[in-house]
Amino acid sequence: EDQVTQSPEALRLQEGESSSLNCSYTVSGLRGLFWYRQDPGKGPEFLFTLYSAGEEKEKERLKATLTKKESFLHITAPKPEDSATYLCAVRTGGFKTIFGAGTRLFVKA
Amino acid sequence: DAGVTQSPTHLIKTRGQQVTLRCSPKSGHDTVSWYQQALGQGPQFIFQYYEEEERQRGNFPDRFSGHQFPNYSSELNVNALLLGDSALYLCASSFFGSDAASLGHSNQPQHFGDGTRLSIL
């Protein structure tokens, strides 16, 4: 069965303390892996799409990487405004997108 | 450029009632997907509409149904509401188009609205 698991469930960082979020997946036929950011009371905001192992994407303090079994979202020198829930999702051979439960990130000034 | 818009933002219903939620996709998008997000969980896929037809469905009962209109907007209908239907309902749109149709799949990302918060009493 297709599955997406994110870890840790929650992460507390000091401002400037870099870290990584993990997304591991088991799917039949990966068509794309997506990272989203979700703020409280809002819908998910698209960040990155990764298609194949070895691919990397960057945006400001965020960098996403992909291997054959997992993806990492690296956060460099985070700021309090980076506090949010980060969601990982995979699209399989059909039209269905499967989401993980998310990692709640708290960055303290 | 208007993004995905959903209405209403909040809704309170009682068990057994029926509800209709509405979604207008981002300009240029032709595909609409609906998700249910329980508190503290990731979105769960309900179904996807393309060319006014349901293209794929997740593990949700027939009480959940939908519709897509010629202008690509969509509705989600839920009948015989249960307490467990309380959740944030998200609409997401994306562009599929003829190139993806020939491939049988699309890698285009989905863009989400801010959802409808449905509470069942």
C-alpha cells in the first residue's frame, strides 16, 4: 500500500539553528514529490516539486532533496516566520496525491 | 491573479443533514481535487474532477459526491452528515491539459484554497 511518513511530528528550533525534516515514502511508480507549507487556518502553500532521485530545489532558507526512498527539507538559519506545518505529498501512477501527516515547526526568537 | 477560492469559510450543521461546498479553481487550471483534513493530520484525498467527470476516488463512502461545471468550478456534496465528518475541506486545482492527457498523468503541482471548516453538532 502506498504510504508517506514524515518525521519528526514536531520540531522546536532556536532562531538560526539549522535542521532537516524527513519524508519517507513507499509508492508504486513515483510521479512527483511535493512539499507544502501550511499556516494555521490556511490551505497548504506549494513550495517545491521533485521528480527524480538526486534532484534538489532551493528557495530562500529552504532546500529540498530527493532519494529513491525519502526526501529531506533542509532549513538553514530559520527565522520565527518559518514556523508552520510542512507537508510532504507524493503522486503515484494515477491521479491521487498522498499526503503525510506533516511536521510542525516552531522557531523561537 | 485570483487563486483558488472556496465558500463558505465556515459551516455548522447537525447530524443527518446535507451540505454543499463550492470551489473556483485558479485561473488557467482545469482539474479540481477535494481533500478532507482532520485536526493535526495531513489532507486525505476524496476525489478528482476533470472534464466534468470524476476521474479517481479515494476511500470515502458514496455519501460524498461531487460535480464539476463547464467553467471548471466544482461542488462537494456530503449527505447524511456524521459527527466524524467534522473537518477542514480543501479544494485544490491544477492544470492537466492535452500534453498530460497523452501521457496519462500530470506532474503539475496542486494549488489549494483556504478551505471550508465544517462542524457537525
